[in-house]
Amino acid sequence: MDRRAFLGVGGAAIICTIGGKTIRVETPEDVAEVDAAVRRLQRPRAAAAQADGKDSVDGLQFGTPEPQPGGRVREYWIEAKSLMWDVAPTGQDEFMGHAIPKPRTFRAFAYRQWSNGFASPLGPPSIPGPTLEAEVGDVLRVHFRNADEHFGQAVTMHPHGVRYTPDYDGAYMGDYTRVGGFIAPGEEFTYTWEATPDSVGVWAYHDHGPNEDLNTHRGLFGMLIVREKGAPRPDVEAGLFFHQFAPAITKIRKNFQCVNGRVAAGNTPTIRAKVGQRVTWHVFGADDMLHTFHIHGHRWRAPDGTFTDNQLLGPMTSVTASWVEDNPGRWLYHCHVLSHMHAGMNGWYLVDP
Amino acid sequence: MRIRKAALLAAVPALLVFAAPAVAQDYPAPGNPGKVQKKPKGPFKTLRVCKKGCKYTSIQKAVNKAGPGDTVKVADGTYRQPVRISGIKKRYMKLIGNPAHPERVVIDLRRAKGAAAQNAVMVNGANEVTVQGFTAIGYKANGFFVVNAHGYTFANLRAMLGGVYGIYAFNTIGGTMRDSVGAWNNDAGFYIGQTPPQDKPVRTIVENVDSFGNVLGWSGTNMRYVTIRKSRFYNNGAGIVPNALTSEKYPPEEDNVIAENDIFWNNFNYYAGAPFELRPPSAEATPYPVGVGVLLFGGRRNIVERNRIFGNYLAGAAAVQQFLLQDESAKDLVGNEVKENQFGLNGTDPNGRDLVYDGNGTGNCFGPNEGVQTTFPADGSTFVPCPFGGANSFSAAVQQEMVNWALDGTHTAFWITHPHAPYPGVTPLETYSTYTGPKPE
């Protein structure tokens, strides 16, 4: 393991609790143990459990929301599927100017968007998954399919920020699991989420199935944007997730510190803008680590009203940074935990005059 | 007004007649598809069937000996007995003919009598059965038929010159139909009906199928969660007609997607001659009008998008309230979308009318679409572009005119005809006696 990879390994352990057993996941063998335990999980007796002497809230029945007057249904067709994922398709680290040696490929888990009715894929599986968008008053109707044939585990989609009933929470909770919290391989489920006035903002969605710890860290996460009705979009809008692919997950003796599933400028997203454009970045932390979002040559106003160029990110929290572009050139963005930056958590921002 | 009302009522059995279940005599009663059956673990065996020199010369006898997950492999040849795959003990069974050349493994029921003549292959109550690589011919009811099951795969099949439906799934949850042909059936080439509503809907995917020479290319009474994609529906009386009826459970049809298909030349006037026997006419019965590409007869949240729709002489894509449905709560069109389709093949092969809609219901929208030259009503007053969430603008006059089309005894009086552009490998069929394309044997 080289120096930079070693520095990036810190905090790589993941803690999983499966079937009452807590497993510290540090090695591929630990991961295999957790995966096997999750595969053995029986479907929760959701309906029976709710009627079987549990708390009265567990027997509550819920309807499916409709859009508010003037709102609309925004339908998405999303599948989850594992795939072999190369963290550095170009094979180059443009930031430090050297090759990124193999092995770089492992089995990840990703969301993929399809056209209506799962008629045709609208692109390859992606990390992060497709961005979901709505305006206040809309409902998001997300048709979700667990299409994985490798891991043999139930997965879900759990949203932040929008309003949902327990059925559409997408969370595995043992005997208290509702219908949307355990979507087994080959199954489909339609989540319905409301964009309420207090949903305005940028949020994460991610797997919250029985193996959320591993499968979110394998790539099952994405971004959800709710805008005010009729609100204009920025000219350039970037969504970035800072996260790691740890050795236990990848079975590779390196800790890949990633932006959107890739390491190092040249593989991570290159964001491009022109002077005069309204530019907005939404940057998430998508693992169990502390990160920061720092970009060279630019400043924005933080929530406390002060200006900043380096803002803290925790797990599944985000920073939104906006400005009108006025500084042309090649700029670097990165996490300012330096061991993360040097293990790949960086990328380019190119501004044309 | 009373006369008009009477005309509407006269149309009732007409529209029923084509979507009702086939009149086969050995249909199993539709039951609850039940719980998902446990996937067998094996070991699995392969039983071989051939005309000479194998342990089995009868497909049915091999099926009877097969256990869950086993494969019955059928050699090229013509077999003259029907096949029935029933019950949980046949779950995950594979019945495999010649997927590369399904025309070489034929189940020919033309000489069969009684119950044996009904269905060439029927799957009842067995989950995830695969039937692949066969031709069915001469069946009185259905070519390939699955009922009361969770999941199935029908692939590389040809259902030709038969009774009612070519390839048919009824009261099933999920499944796949692909790379198959349904032709010369006296009702529909393909049909999925009475899909149970589900908390966790499992979609049925239909892709790369050809349906031609049938009364209907696709019939979908109370069909749910079905995606029909990248397929071709042509030279039928009508192309694709998802519909709602109370003669089957769970009306209306809902949540279907018809995408990226070619739907063209559905102008087969089978009344003037057909290779199949027409179903008995009823004094009250008038079927779907001839010359329609896609017709939503009631339904909710169906999406018709990115299809090429051309050369249909009455209408390219139409939607009308299921005004005859007894269940008042299910008769209106709700949330259907017809968008991003290409009409008229860039002006070279127009439809009689590209879009037709009576304005019934709420949240139904049309467009943007490409190539729309004509609509009914001509002023476009019932159409709003997508997305749309409000009440639509109903026109009783438009609905009445659509009833008139269905009642037209000539079947062609309302056509607006145009010359067709060439389509590789397909010859237009309007009158069977003058049809110069390949006819069934």
C-alpha cells in the first residue's frame, strides 16, 4: 500500500448489525460474512406484525398522495443493479500527473434510470444515481426495481427532504418494516413522495434496506432537488458526492477517496462554466467520514451569512455553493481533508472567459 | 337524443365481444395466483422428446415426468397433441423447442377434436415456466396460454392461424413475452388480461414481437403494469387496444406503457375475407372499427410514447371513455399520456386522422408529438399537451362519432386513405383476396 493510499485508509471500517450481530467490517471476509447474513434474511412479516399485538401505530393504514392543485406527478423509473465499476476509467491522475495502476475495478451497486415502463435505459448505471427533481406541490412517483442478480439482497430507495408515509419510507426496520422497506431481487415497488413547501432544497436518497451499510457504500445513493414552483434553474448546476470505496468493499488494497464514484481529476466530474453564468454546486458527504468542499478561486455565502471557500460536510449532509462566475481559468475542487484529497477526492472546474 | 342513446347501447356487446375471454371449453377457472412458489434447488434433469429414437415421443408424457426446474427439450418435428403444464410441481420448468428455428418444432392441432384442440400449450398455476422455440397452429382457443401464475417466459414462439388468441397471459403477475409472432388469429395476436392489482407491481415486459393478420394486434382487457416495446403491429383490423371491461375482474386497464413500437397499416378488413373463421356475429355486436393504430378504451395512467404510428386509415392513436362500463368509478380516462410519438412517417404515410379523443376524464394529455397533421375533432379542442393535471374538455359529439365508426356496416366508410410508403418485408393487407404478401399455409 503506498503512502497516499495509507493516509486515505483512516476511518475505513464500517460497522454492520445484521440479525442482532454486530460485525466490524474491515476485510473482504467481513464483507462476505455480512452479505451472506443479509441473503439469509427472511422477508419481514410486515402485515402480520402490524396486526399482531404491536403498537397501534404499526397497524395504521395510509393512502397514496396526489399532487396539490397545480402540481403534477413526476414519474421516474429506477432500477438498482450491481456492476463492475472502474474508479479511474482514464487510468490517469491529472492532478498529480501520474498513472493510476490497476487493479481499479470492483463490483459496485448503482441506480439506473429507465424510460417509462422500464422500456429503455436512459443511460448507464451511475454513481450517484439519477437526479430526481420536483417543484412544490408535485409528487414524485418513483417506480423502483431491484434488478440485481449478484448480491441476492433486498434494497430500497429512501429519500431525504420530501414528505412520505411509512409505506414509502423505504427503510428496513425488522418486524416493523413496511411495504417499501424490503424490495427483494426481481421485485418492484412504487414510492410516492410529496414535495411540500418545507421540502425546498437539495437532498440525498439512498438505499436503506437490510444491508444499507454496505450497499450505500457500494454506490446506492443519489440527489433529489425540490424547487419553488416556477423557480429558475441556475445556468450550471453540479451535483457531487464525496465518498470512499474502502478496501473491504473493493477487495483492492487501496482506499479510493472518490467524487461521484471516481478518483482524481480526469476521472471525477469536470465542471465547466462561462464568466457571467449563475453557477450552483450541491456537494454531499456520502460515507461515514468528515469531508469539506473547497474550491479554488471562488467564494460563496454560507448559511450563517459569512463568506467561505471551504465548508464542512457530514454523512448525507450537503453544501450548496452559488455565485455568478467572474474568474476564468482552470481551478481545482477537492476535499480539504488532505489525505482524502491525495487519495483521489479532487477534480477540475474550468471557466471560460 | 334517445336515438343516439340507443345507438350507444347497441354498441355495448360489440365492444365486449372482442375483449372477452375466449370461448374455449377447458379453460381453468381463474384463481388467485397465490404466493410466489419457492425456487427449486435441483439437481435438474433434461427429458428429451423426438419423433423417433428418444425416451419420449409425446411432449405431454415428458412434461408429466418432469419435476420443478427440469427441462423438456423437444426435437424438430410436428406434434399433434396439446401440452398442459399445471400446478406447483411444474414450477420453473423449461419447455424448449428450437429457439433459432421455431418453425421446425410445430404443435399442429388442426386435426384435433374437442378439448384437445383448444390450447397448443397451456400453463396453469405453475410459476416461472419458460416456453421457447415452438410454432402453434390450428388451435381453437389459444396458441400459448399462461394463467394463474407468478412469472413466465414466452420466447421465440409463433402462434399462427388459430382460434382466438395467439400468445396470451391471463390473471398472471409479471412475465416476459419476446421475439415472437402472433398472426392470423380471429381475435388478438397477443393478449394480457385481468392483471391483479398489486402493492408491489411486477411489470410484464413484451419486446420484439410481431403481430399481423389478426382481428386485433394486441388486446389488453384490464391489463396492468405491462410494457410493450420495440415491437411491430401491422396489417391487423386494429393495432393495440387496451380496454376496460366488467366481463373480467379488476377494470380498468392501468399503468401500461406502449413505447418505441411501429404501429402501422392496421386496415385489415377481415369481413371481406380472412384465412380464419370469423367469430360468430351477434345481432347486437359490432367490433372495434377497422383502421385504428392504438385505441385506449377507458384506462388510467397508460403511456403511449415514442412510437411510429402511420398508415392507419381511420385513426393513428385514439382515446375514448369506456362509456358502457357498469362500474361507474372505472369508466373514465385518467392520466393517460400520448406523447413523443412520430405520426405519418415524416409525411410519407399519413394516418386517416393522427389523433382522436373525446375529451373524457381528467389528466389526459397529448403531445408533444411529431408529424401530427390531422386530429378529430379537427379544431383540436379536446387535446392538451403533457404534462396536464386538470379536467379535460369532453365532447359528446366526438364520442358519438366514434360510436358511429364502430357501428359502420361497411367497415371502411370513415376511412381516409393514402398511399403507403414502403416498409421492408411487409406488404399492405386490406382485403385478403387481393393480398400479395405471404399467406398462411
